[in-house]
Amino acid sequence: MGLFDKLRRGLTKTANLLKTDVRDLFKNEGRLIDDDFLNEMRAILFKTDMGYDSVEEIVEEVATKLRGRVVMLEEVVATWKTKLAELMAQDEAPIQFAETGPTIIMVCGVNGAGKTTSIAKLAHLLKSEGKQVVLGAGDTFRAAAVEQLTIWSERLGVNIVTGEPGAHPASVAYRAVEECIKTDADVCIVDTAGRLQTQKNLMAELTKIQDAIRKQIPEAPHEVLLVLDATTGQNGISQANSFTESVDCTGIVLAKLDGTAKGGVVVAIRQQVGLPVKYVGVGEQPEDWALFSANDFVDALFAEIEAE
């Protein structure tokens, strides 16, 4: 399955919501673009969780270009797509590997966001590209998290470093990087304990993990990925802003995109958080993982409408 097809599958619920509501906007052959239309359109876009600012910019674009005209659905959708692509513009942002030595990737996010599964998917991708991967099970406060990551490591055939229950996550991170260097592995992916962004003392611990990694490789971690749960909608934005205050996040992984009709939150994240969306999770299997493309996202969002 290609990247676009994965995105399209992941956005099925959001795309179907849009298709139903947009078709209702155009019950007749054409529709006059007036205040009533713009208000109805605004309500539809809000339902996808695009965020206030993004929705208002799209509404303004339609009003500026089409107000007072009777137009067909296709012309409105084309205007939406053009504006959305502009709002979401970013280069594709795959993992940036270290110029020399191993690449260290730190993964953070709140409990339940999909961190462990996202790590497994990333490890699967990297291994499929011929890279040797070491996992660091830094979520030492939840035995289930360590167990789950260990099971994934066995399934994927990658090494894992664990610690005693309750061990300091920074010590596990240190030993994982050490193992990566010792075995001449290409990539070390360090899990961290799930944190609520309101727990300031625990957030500070993420900084300690970074410091532990830098004792061995001063320029590491090379990537700090923040995993957000797409089903939480706008709450993901406050999470992102809080995490970026504590650690130098380099990009966002949006998990569980297939489980929500609020996939428009990606638009709000791109607008309000100064980070690229690197990957999206679109299912439960290791291969259900796609490099994020803004243009493909916009096309997939409206694919159900344009298919008719």
C-alpha cells in the first residue's frame, strides 16, 4: 500500500463526515455563496477539529473569491483544498540521521497517546531500510509499557535495553545509547514515561533523560518525537506546546488517525505548533505508518467527495 493510500485509509472517518455534510450543502444543482452558506460551511469545518483560526481563513477565502455567485460543489472544494494546502505547507520530514555514529531518537507523549506502538512502527520502518535498531524501554514506571515494548522488540527482531521497575528513566536511556555504540547499531529509539503536561516535575525529568544521552553523544538526541493522539483533538495542541517548553521537540507523530472523524486537527497542529508533522499512524500493524505529506493529506481528506 502506497503512502497516499495509507493516508486515505487513515482519514476515512473524517473524509466520510465531510462527504456527508458537504453533500448536504449542495442539495441543489448549485448554491449561492451568501452568509447562510458561509455559516453552514463554517460549522462543517469545525466538526473536523481544524481549529478556529484555520476555519476562519478558509471561510474568508471562499467569501473573497466566490461570494454572490452560484457555484457548484467542485469549485468550492477546489478553493478549500488550495487554501488548506497553503495553511499546512511543510516539506516532508523523515528522520534526520546523524552525520557520523548512531542516530538517537527520543520519543515522548502522554500516557495512552500511542507511544509504544509508534516506536514499534518506526523501528519496523528503519529495519526495513536495513538499519540496526536498539530500543530503550525508558517508561520504567509502568511494567506493562516495558513488557509491551519487549514483545514488540521480539516480534521485530531488534535489541532492547530495559531497567528494573522504578529505575530512573535516564539510566535506561544512558545504557541504551551505550549498547547502541557498543554493538555498532545505526539507531537507538528511547521511550520515555508518559507525562501529563501539567506535571511540571515529571516534565523536568525529560530534560534529565536528554542530559543523560548527551553525556555520550553531545549532539544527541538527533530527533525528539512527540506522539499525539489524533482522537483527543484540540487538546493535543496544549500537550504539544507544553512538551516543547520542556524538551527540544523536532517533530510530531500523530497516532490513531484512523480512529477519529476529527482528522482536521492536523491542520490546527500545523497552524499553532511550530513543528512539522513527521509521521501518522493509520492502524494497528507495524506497517500502518505513513510519512506525512501535506498535499497527500489534503487530497485524502476530500477523496471521498471527489470519488463520486
